[in-house]
Amino acid sequence: MSVVVYTMLVLVFIYTYQFKSFPGLWMNMTGLDKEKLADLGLETFNLTDLFTRIFIPTSFLLVCILHLHYFHDRFLQLTDLKAVTSKQDNTIYSHAKVNGRVYLIINSVKQKIPIQQNELVHPEGSLPDITMMNLTTESEMLDEKRLEIYDEKKTHDQDSDDEWDKGDSKEPDHSDEEAEDEESEEEETTTDSRNKWHLVIDRLTVLFLKFLEYFHRFQVFVWWLLELHIIKIVSSYIIWVMVKEVSLLNYVFFIAWTFALPYSQFRPLASSVCTVWTCVIIVCKMLYQLASIDPATFSSNCTKPLLNETTAQNTTELDSSVLYSSPVDPSNWVGLKKSTPLLAYLRNNLLMLAILAFEVTIYRHQEYYRLRNNLTTPATKTIFHDITRQHLDDGLINCAKYFVNYFFYKFGLETCFLLSVNVIGQRMDFFAMIHALSLFVVLYRRRRKAIAETWHIYCCFLACTMTFQYLICIGFPPAPCKDYPWRQPGANFNSNIIKWLYFPDYIVRPNPMFLVYDFMLLICASLQREVFEEENKAAVRIMAGDNVEICMNLDAASFSQHNPVPDFIYCR
């Protein structure tokens, strides 16, 4: 309702501002000049421009009014999770009722063909399953007709023989018999053609119902797949946008998702915070594009120092500094800038908002689907629900399905170690050394149970280092025109040392793309934390098998008693 009221006020203000006396009245009442009133949306237009100007808000107003009047209450009633009707009690969405409607439509079509027994309804009044009906094929019908013709001829020959034996001198009327045969053949031909059309309709009905069944299964599979991976999609896209657009406003998103990944209880809160904060950023970016806001009025012109007053190697390096390359706009450090076209500037934030809305839609749809079908959330987050540890050795196909389901469950810890090595190799800086030390500490625990006890600390360490590194990428605001201490004269730092230490700098800025490798490690470590928690659940161990280590002191000959699968060496 507030949207409707606001849209009405906008239309009234734009329309009344077109009167000659109203611009002066608005300027006297608000104390604003024409440029600032134009930024607010109050301008004078000719008739054609006025129509195009108010067309979009008018259409939006009509859509909102129609929705509120005709659809809003019903929509809230249908999507209320507290009043979900199960499929068995539902009067609209039951599959049996859908099949029944399809059968009724087919029967109405077949009734237009004048032939006996053209309905699909049983004598008892129930609708049969066409897929279970044994439909007579065309060849079988032809064989039956040939047998009938053969029996008729045989009966006719016997009658003629009897009449000949009795000495009946009266000759039969061959012309009448031929006419009757021709009529019967025409009726049989017509019946055959109509029966063929009935078979075509029946088979099309079967195919259509099969298509509906497979399409429904495909929908369920896609929704389940999205539920499994939507958190990875959302977090990956948001982190990628934050890395490409480093600013103070985006720091909220980075903090929210780096801590929401290892701690799943914070994920709904992170989604809500990011949704609200995205809307705030979009509004701020749009307001910053107003003509009344001129960055030149509050930009700073920093004085370039001499070479002996800084640690820069040459003038070219000094000219590349953010402080001296151009006037310093403090709003750029915050995350705002002038840009045209506006839609391209807001594209990442709009896509982020759409993905967050899609995430909520997926979770709500799955909850609604399970309530409506009286289902529970699966114990394991797998694709092939009928594949367990017992199917691992039943063949290559079942083996592949098992590893599609439980590859990370079995080898997630090793994957995290490999990604940690990848971070070290890609970065080769001070934080790479910190990652190497943390990996050494984790490996020093050796046993899986001991690693699981300290894994949450490792996840917290990764999240804290990532947020600290992003803060380093943001750096101090350049508006005061003060360089960092390691650029002051007398500091024993050069650009290579600053780059290796990953220090904030206006000349050699820290590379935010390194955070992508850290994020890959963080998301796998977060998944491994969930694996460590699931290993303690009996239902998961029954489905996926346990990850208990086999003692290293076992004799090789007695190893088979702990391994149920023959090893082809000590299996005899």
C-alpha cells in the first residue's frame, strides 16, 4: 500500500508541476533552484514528453492496484507455509486428478468419432491407467478379421452342402449375398480406420502422461540440485564482485559471507543483511549521479613530493600513485563514482539482488514442496539417493554414482590440503608463508580425529585472514594526501618488499585477486567442517560408510579382516 501511495504522489507532483505558477511556488516553498528540483524529478515537459514520462509510473501503479485488489490475498494464502495442504487433500494439484482430467479430455475427443466403445472409462466408472492396458495392435486385429471371414465362409460352405444333399432345387439369390458382403466389408473398413485413430489417440495419451511424469521428475531434480549448490553460487558471485570492486561499502558483504560459509547458522542472517545492504548501495549510487553533486568541489589536489622525499624509484613510479595521478575523490574510496550509463554501473548490484532473491525462492520452494508432499529433508546431501556404501563394489556405474555422491565425504580433507598448497604456490608472499605454517600445524595433528577437533579453529583463521586482507586492499582514505610510513624518506622499503609483505600502498596496490584463491580454500574448508559433523551421525555412516582410520600397526596378512573387499593378494 505504501508503494501505491508513493506512486500516486509522484504522479500528482509531476503533473501539477506542469502548470505555469507551480515551478515558482515550489522554488519559494523549498528554497531550491530549478536544477535541484530537476534532480528531484520535477521538470516541465511538452505534451509528448509528459506522456512518456508518466507512462511507466502509471503502468506500475495500475499493476500494483490490480495485484492488491485481485491477487494479493490469494497469493499470500497459497504461499503461507503454516497452512500448506498436502497433496492427498489438495483439490487442484493432485496427480491423480490431473490424470483424470487428461482422460476426460481424451474421451471427449474420442466421442466425436462415431464408434462403439470409444471411451476409456471402465464399466465400474473408474479411470484406468492407459499404460497398463493391453492395446490390440493392427496386425492382431487383421488376424482376427481374417479368422472371422474364414469361419463365415466355412459355415456358408457347410450350409450349401446340406442344401445340395437335401436336393433343394431352389437356387440361392447370389446378388443379395454379394451386396451384403460388400456392405459388411465397407463397415469393417470404416471400423478399422476408426479403431486405428483410437489407437493413435490412446498412444499419444500414454506418451503425454509419460512426458508429464518425466518432466516432474526433472523439475524435482533441478530444484534439489539448486538447493545443494545455491549457497556456493551466491557466495562465489558476491566475493567475485567484491574483489573486482574494492571499496568500503563492499566490506560489509565480504565480512558477512566469509564468516557465513564456515558457520552455517549465520547464512540466513548474511543473506538478509546483504539484501538490505545491496538496496542501500543501489540508492546511494543513484543519488550520487545527480547533477547537483559535483565531485570537483570536494576533491583534493595532492602536491607531488621530490624523489628524495619518498622511497619511489623514479618519477614514473611516483606519477602512478593514486595521490598524484589525478584529483583525489574521497567518494571513490567509499565506493561511489560518476558513471554512464547508469544501468551498466548498477549491473553487479542488481544481479546480486536477483541472486539473493533466487536463493530465498529456492529454500522456500523446497520447504513448501516437502510440506505439501509430507516429505522430510534427506539425511545426506546426495544426488543418487538409492546409492550407499554397499553399492560401491557392484560395478563401475554404481562406483561412479557413489563417488558423485560422496567424493568430498571421502576425500574432502585431502582436497583442502591440495588447495592450501595451491594458495601458497599462487601467492608466494607473506600470507603464503602464514598459510604454509597453518598447514604444517594441521598436518602435525596427523590423525583424522585430532584434525577434526581443531578444524573449526582453522576455518576461523581463514575467515579472519581474508577479512584482514580485504581491509588491507581498501587501505587508508587518500583524501588527506598523506602517504604510508613505508613511503616516507628513511624507510628501508621498496616496491618489491611492499608487494611481498602485502602492505597497503598507493603506488603498488595489493592484488585483490589473491583473495579468490583464499576463498576457494575457505569454501572447501567449510564443506569439510560439515563433513566432520556428519561423520558423527549414524544415518550418514550407514549411507556413506565411516571414515574411521585403520590402525597403521596391523599386519598385512591380517588386513583382510578389517577390509571386507578382497585385495587379490591376501584374499585366499
